[in-house]
Amino acid sequence: MQFGHIEGIKVGDTFESRKELADAGVHAPLMAGIWGAQEGAYSIVLSGGYEDDIDELNYILYTGQGGQDAPGGKQIADQTFSKGNKGLQLSCQYNLPVRVSRGHQIKNGPQFGYRYDGLYYVESYERIIGQRGFYICRFHLQSEDSINQLENKLKPSLKSSYERTIRATSTISRLKRNVKISENIKTLYDYKCQVCGVRLNSPSGPIAIGAHIKGLGQPHNGPDAIENMLCLCPNHHDQFDYYSYYIESDNFEIIGLEDFKSKKLNIHPRHKIDIEFLNYHKKKYFENNSLK
Amino acid sequence: MQFGHIEGIKVGDTFESRKELADAGVHAPLMAGIWGAQEGAYSIVLSGGYEDDIDELNYILYTGQGGQDAPGGKQIADQTFSKGNKGLQLSCQYNLPVRVSRGHQIKNGPQFGYRYDGLYYVESYERIIGQRGFYICRFHLQSEDSINQLENKLKPSLKSSYERTIRATSTISRLKRNVKISENIKTLYDYKCQVCGVRLNSPSGPIAIGAHIKGLGQPHNGPDAIENMLCLCPNHHDQFDYYSYYIESDNFEIIGLEDFKSKKLNIHPRHKIDIEFLNYHKKKYFENNSLK
């Protein structure tokens, strides 16, 4: 039970079977897609079986486990954040690396057997109604490698049908985000949260977050611009990102927080928010809260 | 102006002079130790000059710039979080990698010239009274490599006098922290903050942080145990880590927060806090708030 790379195993190494993958220490369970629960997920295997999955090589939308009538079968019950799903949720919260292996069954998998594709981080997760009408837990994973690096490492065993998706190249990486814009919005609001008005002082300066309304990375691909940002305290930032509330775009009312009923977002006259992004976030709020 | 590794430059590569280091794109300024300000710090060079610095190869305690009578001279004025110091503060807040190069002047430097030692992350920062009685900004940097990996990469050019410090090996890495303990304390308090009592709900579960009183990593090296932990909301976690307040160890009073004057920390009967750790944090609070 170890997080991170396994000594002696390189990204791109292939294995004949799940048994071989397990013997190598990459992924111990022979059937389950997720290894690890109560202290985070050590690894996952992608081998098809969930109709809601997306695989763009360096970005994966991964459906959690449970609620199927048979492995790889139909969704017939709700999923919860338990077992492996709990593991992936913890991996996100504690920012732990997850080993990813792909099987030959899927388009980005190897020609034969299973391939170790390196470390990914769970950027976010959600629990929404899937295509079959039941709750599914979904995890957004991003490779620690860029799409170019990953393609280079996996090239020998990628199928001839492999084709880079266009969306994958549009990701703004963490390293390319504009720190200045984020600092500007904090200064504009004097580090006061637009939801609750709190200004968190510390001896090395006030604490606030320049938060993106439509997230920067996949799957959202929102722009890194002040029209897409809010100045929030860490509490209301976390709750915003996990869809505890949304902002009504026609009157900027805060909806979903008990303590802020009928309250409106504080907006500086020089801060123009693009309501397109508020509406995007609202749509995600409804998905995550299973409302119509 | 680029974050991260420079294409074609390997960790351990050496350069004859600051000029060569600049031409390679590793660190542009020929004199200043920090490159980058308003959007984070791209790189730093360690070449001595600050008596408060600590260098354990994979961990660096780095004193910021400013306030010296001459480069490498005596501290004669306060430092502030401006220019390069602002850069390193932003690198911490936005979790951006900082390129580190070492000069031949220091014990862990190369035998000659300057050496590129790879990417480090600013884990925390503080502004305290230094040895000369003036404010200095200090940054705690941790290599993305383990001490073993780093020694291997740098071996050819390490001086014969290089000796691994004992403290460096005692670091608990992020990957070894016990997620279960942290989850246990959140469950014990039902995700309610021990300072303010708030329970932040979200559709995928309540949000709280299992926070270490004496930090896990360097320089604190606190234990990963429930006696050294608190259950806090993100706001009070950030303020705790940045010494906006402390907990008085004899009566558990919260000191330093306007809104919680004469209030006490909520403590569950089954949660034994070791006051040694509270006293350590209190000492750091006084250092960071420059009180005796």
C-alpha cells in the first residue's frame, strides 16, 4: 500500500494481465477498478465499463464504483462516497497522486494487456445523476505530465486509432494561470469576501482567494479573466467549488446558504461579472444537487 | 519568464558564472537572488549572504531580499513582502514551482560556478525578527525530489565536505501522512470547527480540515497524531497556520481573533490535546507577531 510510482516500473511499461499488474505492485485488486479506500486511492484501472467516462489521455473523467448489475453492466442503483469512491475523494482532498493503468479494452489503452500510465491527481469530484437516472460519483483526474510528455512516453504502445482530442489541448495549466488577475481582484475588494464580507487578517497579510466561477482546468475550461472571478474567503470558496450555493445571474442573490438567505453578492462598481459564467456554475449546482 | 524546468537543462547541470546561468534562462538577474515579483518567483540562487539561512539540500530556509547595507552585508533595516519577497509569497499561495540554483560559495553548492538543483515548492513563509533585530521575510522551500533522489542527481558535483543533516531524514512527507487520523478527528467533531463551530455543508459531504498544531513538514517536524491536531474550517485553518491567533494552553482560550475574544476552543472529551504542541505554536505566534 504505497502512493506514487512503484520502484522499477516506468510510465509506459506494459503487463500481460491484471495478475501481472497486481504482482508488480501497481494495482493489487484483480477485478476492482479502484485500489484503496480509507486512506486514499493508490491506483485505478481504466478498462471500459462505464458509459459516462471520458478519456483524453492526460485528462480522465472517471466514474466511481458500485450500483451496476454486473461488472461493466448497467447502472441500477445509486453510488455513494464509500469504498473506492471514498478513496478517490480523499485523494482529492489530500492532494495524493493516483497511479493510472489502462487496459486494451479502451481506445487510449495499449494494443495488448495493461499499461502503467503514471501519476494523476484528482482535481475535483462530484455526485450527479448519470445517464441511467441513478446517482454516480465522478472524478476529474489530470496527469502530472502534459499531453505532449505523456504521448511521448506512451507512443510505443498507443493504438493506431489513437487521436488527440481537441479539448485536451485547450487546458490552461496551473502554471499558466495569471497570478496578477487573481491578486488584482483581491486588492479591488480589499480581501473582503464577496459573500460574507469577512476580511481574514494575518501577520503576513490578509487571506482571500481569487476564485474562478467557471473553473480553469478540465472539464470546465473557463477563461482566466476578471469577468470570470470572485473574491472569496476560503470557506465560501470551497463551498462555491463544491456547489453548496450559486449566484442568481439576474439579481446576484446568493442561493443555497442558510445564513445568507435573500442576501446578494457584494459587487464592486468596477467589477463586471459575465453572467454566462454564473449560469454555467448554476447549471452545475443543479446537477450536483439533483434539482431540475 | 517561465515557471518550471527549462527545456534542455537537467537537474545537476553546472554553469561557469551567473552570466551563463542567465543566458541559459535559468535565472535572469545577475545580482539579485530572486527572479520574479508580481506573478510569483521563477527562480532563486543560493550563494550565501544571509546568516539566518538553513540549507539541508532538499529543504531550504531562505531569507528574503532587502534591508542589507550591501549585498551579503549586515541587516540594517526591515524587510517587507515586496519585490522578490512578494514573488516567493505568491509562489507559496499559488503553489508554483521555483527553480533553485546553488553557488560554489555555500557548503551544498558545486565545487565551481553555479548548479541547477531543480524545482522546489514554498511550503510556508513568515516575517519575524532576525538575528540583527530587524524584520526578515523567511521562506521554507521543499524540493520536489526526496533527499535520496536529489543526492543521486547532484552527486557528481557535491563537495567532499557535503554531509547529510540528520534533520532532513526525519521529514514526514505529504505522502506518508495518515489520512485516517485526519478523517477521524473530523468525524469526532462532526466536521464542526473547534474555533467558530461552523459546519460547512456541501452536496458531496461536509468540509473541514484535520489541521496539525505543530506542522508535519520542515521546519516543525510535528508528529502525525490526534494529540497534535485540531478540526478547523478552512478560514480558521489558514489563520492558524499563518499565526493570526493561538490557543492558550492552560485554559484553551482563543487569543488574537477579534470575533472570539474570551472564547475557548471547543474540545471533545475524547480528544486529548498535547499542550506541548500548543506551546510550540504559541511561540511561533509571538515570533510572527513580534511580541515578547
